[in-house]
Amino acid sequence: MTCTSCGGTVAPDGHCWDCGARQPAYRAHLEAATPTAAAVTDRAGRAVNADAAALTASGPWTIAVVCDGVSMSPRADRAAQVAADTAAAVLAARLPGALPEDALDEAVLRASRAVAALAASIHAAPACTYVAAVAGPDGIWASWVGDSRAYWLPDEGPGMALTEDDVDAQEVLTAWLGADAGDPRPQSRSYRPRGGGHVLLCTDGLWRHLPDPAALRAHLRGPAPLDDARALVQHALDENTRDNATALLARVTPAVRSA
């Protein structure tokens, strides 16, 4: 890419090597997919997409991370991307082998420290929210800091939120990753589904328009997770979301156990 301000070369983080300007179209719309999972992120009405998603697998585990840059912080897009990539790499290295809970705790700590290392000072600290999930034949484990969410959307029966937002009574964010937040205190939850379905990770640019699990599931028509992730993000765009919108869907098929 060529810098829109000076014509220089754009670095991998979307800033110009020469003048430092952030590129308005960088990461405007991104998609990633595996046979059983997919992620779609769109900048929507924002000048820059400060959402980030990481999707990978390790043995029987599907590993998913979604982060949302805190808009009032500097280089929020960089914070989200660094956190998502760092956490996914830690989880891929630890699973299988470690307990999912231990792997998730290490992942969020390493992601937090990576984001903190971006800060020029405590007063100029990039920041982001964070949600991660690992899914395998034995169940789902989720970990989060902030208000990015995880949902369980079963093929049959009611869905449910796996996370609870870290916000106060005025819906102001009370927890995030960054140098001004200290070491994270993530919340976590595990769930063993009885049947198949999808884990959804998403940012508030999506869930503010589809906060109910039943409404989210109504947009899943299959069979490809990528088509469903696109449909969810498109709904947010059709609703004129004022924030970046990201949906990451991972198919979960529980192990068949003999009686």
C-alpha cells in the first residue's frame, strides 16, 4: 500500500513508515476461514478498523480470539491486533497438553503484557477489550476482559451468553488490556454442550444490534461458517452500526460417548 498522506510505504500495522500516518482503508474488511470456523471483521462507519480476530487450531482444539481497541486510547487498532495474535499463539502452543483453564490464563496475561509494551507512557497507553474461546470434543472454555462477548448458539434449544460485560451501572467499561490497567483479572466460564452448535465471539459493534442469542441464531443458516459470519456482520452494517463489527463463529461437535 501507498500512504494516503505522503506517498510513502505502509508498514504491516497500517501506519506509514515515513510520516507515521494511519491509513484510513487499512484492514477495512477482513475474512478468515477454516473448514469449521470463520471470522469476519469490518470497519463499518469508523475511519479505522480497531477490531481484530485470530483463528487457528491445535490438535482437536479450535482456538478463537476477538479484541476491540478502546477508541479513546492511542493506536487502539494495534493493541487489538497484538492482543489477538499473542493470545492465539500462546493457546496454540499450550493446547493440547495443558488444562484449557491454565492455557487461557497464560494467554490473557501474555496478551496484556504485549499490549502494555506498546505504551509510550502510562498516559499514552493503547488498550483493547478481549475475549477468547477454545472448543474441543469435551466442551467449550471462554475467558474475557471487557465487553467483547462469547455466545453458545446450539442447533436445537435456546442459546446463551457465555460472558458478562465488565461495565458499571452507566455501561462504562471497567476492565481492559493495557499499560494503564495492570495485570488482567479475567473472568472465565466452561460449558459442556449436549449437542452440536456454534461458539460466537463478537464485538459490541455487532451485539448491540443483536444482543439476544435467539436473534443471533436466527442468522445462522449454514452450512459454511463463513457465510454465517458474513450475514451477522452484514446485519450490523444494514443497521448502520457506528462501530467496527466483528463475528467469529466456530462449529462445535461434542464427542460421542458410549453409555
